[in-house]
Amino acid sequence: YKQPAFDQLAFDGAKEKLVKKLGYPEEVLDFEYDHTRWARGLIIDTQRGNFLKIDRHKYVRVAYHGMDEISSSTRKLLYSKTFNKVMSFTEKSFVNMDTLFQFVDAQLFALLIQLKDKGEHEFLDFKTYEEMYRQTREC
């Protein structure tokens, strides 16, 4: 099948469900899908709303919160607790993006994070990042 075309259908369907069935703001319908932004191998931290690129030693090389890159100092503060302790990234709040099908979820989740962080929608103020991710997956 044609990946971007199929993904666009899934993305549009998920947006509709989030708004019409779960009560998310109408602004979600304006979200656009960009399949070029994502790559397999990323890790989603659903608790914090972050997307992580780690190296083979499980060191977080690059991190984004939603669509915004996290500064080096903040990234190290969040993911390098102690020098010798390596995070496993296997807890339930970490999701490995190991299939192309997860690109749709990642794009939608990242855009929802941006919308929530703007603080303009009371509906989103009461949702955790984990809840938003779970609902994105359900749609």
C-alpha cells in the first residue's frame, strides 16, 4: 500500500474521532499530517509528552516536547539522573516507535501536546499527556 496516503486517511479519521466522540477542541481538525518528520527507533515518553532519540548506550541524544526541541541542559536533567545508571526505557510510560504505523499516532500526539501547552483549552488542561496518548491510540 501507499504509506503516506494510508497514513493520511488514518490521521484524518483519528482527528474526527477525537473531536466528535471524545470532545477535543475543533482546532484538532486543522492539524496536518507530515510523514517526513518521523523515523522508526524513536521512543515516546508518554508521561512527559517527549520524543526521544537514544544511542546504543541508551543515552538520550535528542529530545522534543511535542514539536519543540528540548534544550541540552533540560534533556540531561530529565534523562541522565546519575552518570552510571542507565535508563531502561521499558517502563509502561515509554513506547518504542518501531513500525511505520506509529507515525500517525506520533504526529497527532505531538500536535495535541502543542495545543495543550498553549493553555487555551480548559478541556485539555485537565488531561495528562498519558491520557492524551492513550486516547490518540484508541482513535
